[in-house]
Amino acid sequence: MISEAGLSFNLIQTERQNHARELVQGLNLSEWDGIVTVSGDGLLHEVLNGLLDRPDWEEAVKTPVGILPCGSGNALAGAVNQHGGFEPALGVDLLLNCSLLLCRGGGCPLDLLSVTLASGSRCFSFLSVAWGFVSDVDIQSERFRALGSARFTLGTVLGLATLHTYRGRLSYLPATVEPVSPTSAHGLPRAKSELTLAPAPAPPVAHSPLHRSVSDLPLPLPQPALTSPGSPEPLPILSLNGGGPELAGDWGGAGDAPLSPDPLLLSPPHSPKAALLSPITEGAPEVPASSGFPPPTTDVSIAASPGGPPDHLLPPLGTPLPPGWVTLEGDFVLILAISPSHLGADLLAAPHARFDDGLVHLFWVRSGISRAALLRLFLAMERGSHFSLGCPQLGYAAARAFRLEPLTPRGVLTVDGEQVEYGPLQAQVHPSLGTLLTGPAGCPRREP
């Protein structure tokens, strides 16, 4: 399709983790009109952080980036697919839709999230920050990667069977907008001072064709097919015996085994993504020698990004927050911060989100929810109708910045699906910092 459209391109196959990050740091970006990854979401994470690693990051990050989905989760591609007006799609259908949109040209601004980790390192996210059930399933299912997207079905079943709660503190700077429900027909359980945002009309899309040029970059020799680094794959939509499971009518945990308040989530020994452990401390985390825990280290795919704009909304990690922030503390099943609308190609987590709304959408599920009710939430997320279920444990807020402080000594944190060091982190939105190749905007699909 790309050849039929007359677009010139140079195809480079990555050979190792962070290869794409290294490549974009050395590119002569003036020769190119865009960088497209044929991958899951993880490779695009490398490209964006590579652009922000450059000395000329202010210009480099304006380079349009796009994605042709070939991963397991394909969250960003799902959002692009919806933006283009297509019905929800998976697999080859999603790939074809995104290819068509790419060939038609055009793009839109892309918000990026600057994430500061416990050690003080910083990376940039276009997708999500997750703690609890979502990150557990994502990382623990890595051992089943050979199963493709089915890894999440298996991972979710295992996650529900061993469901844990986590003690933590979530603080956020609410968006300064008129509070509106994210769905037109149903309210959403909200904590005091929480604000939500409804979608605004999409801005006009510039339909500029891609420039046709050929780079002098050498084409690599054919290599065996390689799996791109981990991507933020979602929890799958489950069905039992070919149909929807029978779910309990109540939201409580009746009939379920009690959830563990102190989870011990460890990856198999010698796993490259074994859980990274650290207690909550002021400043850089330290682990007592007597604890027997390994010192936390940053996952290689989420190395610090020295470039990028300053985080003017955030005080140093470990210092008090300024006035105007909302703080929630308690036991959580999951906390999720997401920028675009989709958590996966078939999971519409934030139906009202836009690529350039200047917001991070915060979701949390408190303890006390039953396994059946949690499963029902993710089943409803296929159509983005999870807000309408009236689940009292589900919370939401639209924010400009947030701080997450785990108070449970062990757990898994992910940024764009990649495991990062465990400990407190904070993040703020940088509106329209990047540019996403989306193709022209389509008409919103009608709900049946």
C-alpha cells in the first residue's frame, strides 16, 4: 500500500533493545518527513525518547512519528484507528486501516508525559503509567509472549486468581476545566475536588503529503524476525465457553477469597524483568542490607532522557506538594495514568481522550471489588462503557500532573508497558510536545 501511494522510505530492522533509540539519535532528520515504527508500542517509546536525547531535541521532537501495528497490545494504533473514523479492529484489519491513514498523510499534535522515577532519572511516555493489576498482568505474562495476544488472556486469568491489593498514595493536580462527566448519560464516582473532561471538537487536520526522498542510510542485511521490546499490552477481553461469563450481580467481594493486602509479586528467577523492589524513601531509594532485596535499577529500555522541557508543575520528588493538589491514600487494586484513549487496540479506557487534550487521565480501582466485578469492568472497556456500570470502587480524574507513592514494599511499575524501578514517581503532561502521523480525522463512529 505504501509503495502504491508512491512514498519513498528506508526500512531498517532493529537488532536489539534500544537499537531504534540509538538510530534516531544519529539521523539527519532534515532528510525525513517522518519516522514510522512497524511494531508494538515499545519501539515507538524508544524512538520518542531517542529524539528527546538529542542535543537539538526541541526541533527533533517535532519530527512526525507514526506506527503500523505489529505488536500484541497496539494501544496507540487503536487510538489512531478510532481517530480515523474506523470501526474497532484487530490484527491485519487494524494494520490495513493504519496503513491507509498513513498513506493519506496528515497528523496532529501529541501530548507527552514526562515521568521522573525514584532515582531521579526521567523518561517520556506517550501511553501510560501503571501500577497494580494492569502492570502485573503485563509483566507477568512476558513468559507467555510466544502466544501472541493470547498471553493476556492467560495472564488475566492468573492475575484474577491471585488478585492483590496495594497500599499507596496518589496525588494529582486537577485540570482547570469545568467539571463534566466523561460520558453523556452516566455519572462517574469521583473523589472530592476531582474534575473530568468531555471531548471538544477536534481541530482541523492539515493534509500535507509526505515528502518523497531517499536517504543515504545503508539498508541492513536481512535478519531473522525479532520481537520488538515489550509493549504496553492490555488486559484482554475474556470469554468463557465461547460466550460472556456469568458474573455476580453485586460489586462487593462476596464469594471471593479475600484480597491480600501485602502482595509478593516476583517474576521467575533470572527473569530479565524480575520485580524491582525498594521501600519508599525521601530522594533516591535505598534498600537496607539486611532486607536481602536487590537494589533497584532502571530497566534498560527506560533509561534517563537528559533532554526535554523542564517540569515546571512538579516540585522535587520527596518534597511536599504545592497547594491545589488532591491526595488519595488507601488500598488499591490498580492505578492507571493514560494519555490517549486506548489501553489496547480493543480496550477503550478513556473514550473522551484526545491526542492533544493536554491531560493525563487517571483511573484507580480501590480494594473491596470482587473478581467478577473487576472482570466486568474490563469486559465493558471494549466499548468504553465501563463508566456506566456504576462501580463504586472505580475512580477517575483528569489531571495535568500526578505523583504516585507506593506504600507496599513490593510490586511492579510500568511506563508504556516497560518495567521501571519500583518506588515513588511523578509525572506531568507537556501538551503537544510531539507530532503523531494519524491521517485525516474521520467521523466518530456511532454507538449501536
